[in-house]
Amino acid sequence: LPNFIHTVAHIQAAPALGRARFVQMLLDMQPGAATLAPVNDGLEHFLYVLDGSVQLDCGQCPQIMAEGVYAYLPPGQLFSLANPSDVPCHLEWIKRCYEPLERPAPLPIVGNQKNIARDPGDVEGTQVQRLLPFEDVAFDMAVNILRFNPGTYFDYVETHIMEHGLYMLSGQGIYYLAGEWMEVQASDFIWMAP
């Protein structure tokens, strides 16, 4: 990636790979990895640390983001990343063009998924954590963590008018997607078209 050192980007979804209208990638930031200049692309960004830790500087005091910590950065928000530790850091990075309503874009958010309530899902035995404020229509994206107890399944065919990416944080399961059964496990990625 331009302006990144000691970092490998594993592109999971991008317009250049097909019909996706967002970019999602897994960043592998080795010790000493950093941005050489602030990210300044006019897009909105979502970062989620899978393991290790990374320092985020988004104009306020630099913050250390460890496993389960996430950040939403609105369009135009400059930010820098660095891995000052001696172990690699892996994080999911989503970026896309912001689609505004007639209101200001949201402010930056830094949070920890451990502090987000686990609400019951649509099906018994499932839970959902909404990392971005679900009820605030200023956000034009949603990022959720879904949990399924063993043996749990959706009892309906799920369809969406929006596209989304799915990164499997842990466990394993079977997805029926576009007429095909697929086994999925931790670290797998699926892009789902509208």
C-alpha cells in the first residue's frame, strides 16, 4: 500500500475484484510497521484489531488499539497507524465512499467490542453486537458481530438489498450462498452481493 511500511494488505473485497462498492482488507502489520504519511483519501474508514496492537493517531491523543478495539473514522478524517510493539498486528480495514444524508457525518468513534451489549438475534441461540450506532441514520454502514451457539441456524433464507463482507472471527459453520453449500471457518471471508 502507498505510504505503508512493513505491512502486507490482503485484499478481500474491492471494486477492482468485481462488483463490490467498498474495500475490505486484512492488514498484516509487522513490528515497526507504520504509515509514512496520514491516510488522506476522503473515504470513511472502519478498523478492527484481530490480534496484537496498533497505535492510532487521528488528531487527538494517540491511542493504542488492542484485540477487539475498533475505530470508525468519518470521511476527511486524517489518521496514522503504527505498530511499535515487537509482535505482529492483524486488523480488518473497511473503507468506502460516504453517502451523506442532509446532516453532518458522524464523529470518530473508538470502542471495544467487549463493552458492547450482546442483544438477542432474530433466531434463538444467536446474539448480535452492533459496533456502530444502529439507530443513527448519519451512519451509512453497519458493522456487527454475530454469534451462533452450536447447532444454531437461520430458519429462513436471508436476503439483503445491500452488499456486505463477512469475516469469520472464530468457530466454523456452513453457509448456503448463491445455491451452493460452503464450509467456513475462522479467518475466512465472504463477500455477499446485494
